[in-house]
Amino acid sequence: MSSKKVIIFSAPSGSGKTTLVKYCLDQFAKLQFSISATTRQPRGEEKHGVDYFFHTPDEFRQKIALDAFVEYEEVYTDKYYGTLKSEVERIWDLGNVVIFDVDVKGGVNLKKIFAEKALSIFIAPPSIQELENRLIKRNTDDLETIKTRVAKAEEELGYAQYFDEVIVNDDLNQAKEEIAKLVGNFIEA
């Protein structure tokens, strides 16, 4: 197995990406999650340095100025997400494969940066309506935020073509099987 590989998961919010990333981490010991940096507020039980590195917009902009990111995106005004170079190096230094859970623009950027070292997987919802239902059921956002997320998801679906693989998460167990095969083949190659 060659070292310095990355696996990129991207999807519109509510597609089941995080569930599938956690599944991969449980299945493959060589995978290690790359903790993203963000300026958004923690949701639920999220913790700094575990789920995300939470920063103020000013702190995030300071890191941009210091060239600390592999890639970053201002998703909404003052809502930044990014991948720290130090986080990728930390995982590679342990001899592990980096797994990313990023928005679609971040996913496209990471694929360009890592090229053949990367397997990029786009998780698509069965439909926009189903996506909206999932976001409502998740009960982490108000209706206005959900409407914004659904509108963004419609745009994000257009990015699927830039990924190595597209998995439609209609049946979770089937999606898990497909992803386990893809990831296993990539890690072993």
C-alpha cells in the first residue's frame, strides 16, 4: 500500500455523509478522520478538536493569511470551512489514510490538490424532497436555515460529476456496502 492517500466524502447537507464516514472509520483501521476548521457554532454535542476546530471569523482569516490551509471556502458570509495542512500531515505521519468530510466545493478542490492520491465520493440524496424531510427530522436547524440548505443542495448536486464516484443514499445498508468496496479497493491499491 502506498502512503499519503486521502478519501474525500462530499454531499449536500442531510444526504447521510457523516453517517457513512463514521461507518468507514469503524470498518477500516487505516482511516483517520481529518478534523475540519470552521467558524460556525457547534451543534448539539460537538466538541472543539474532536468534531471540528471551531474558530472566530477573525481567527480563521489569520490562519488563511499564514497559509495554514490545504483548502478553505467561505460557504456563507463569515461561515468558513477549511482543511488544515497540519491535520493532514499529522495523519500521514501516523501512516494512516486521511478521510475528509467536506462540502462539495471543498471536495472538488481537494481532488484537484491530491489528484491520484485521492478517491472522491459524492453522496447524493434520493431526491431534494427526501433531503428536506431528513433535515426537518434532524431537528438541528430552524425552517429558514433548512430552506437555505435545500436551495444550496440543489446547486451542490451539479458538482457530482466532478467526483470519482457517486453513491445515491436511498438504502443506507446498500450505500454502506458500495462504499466499503470502493474504500477497501482504494486503500489496498
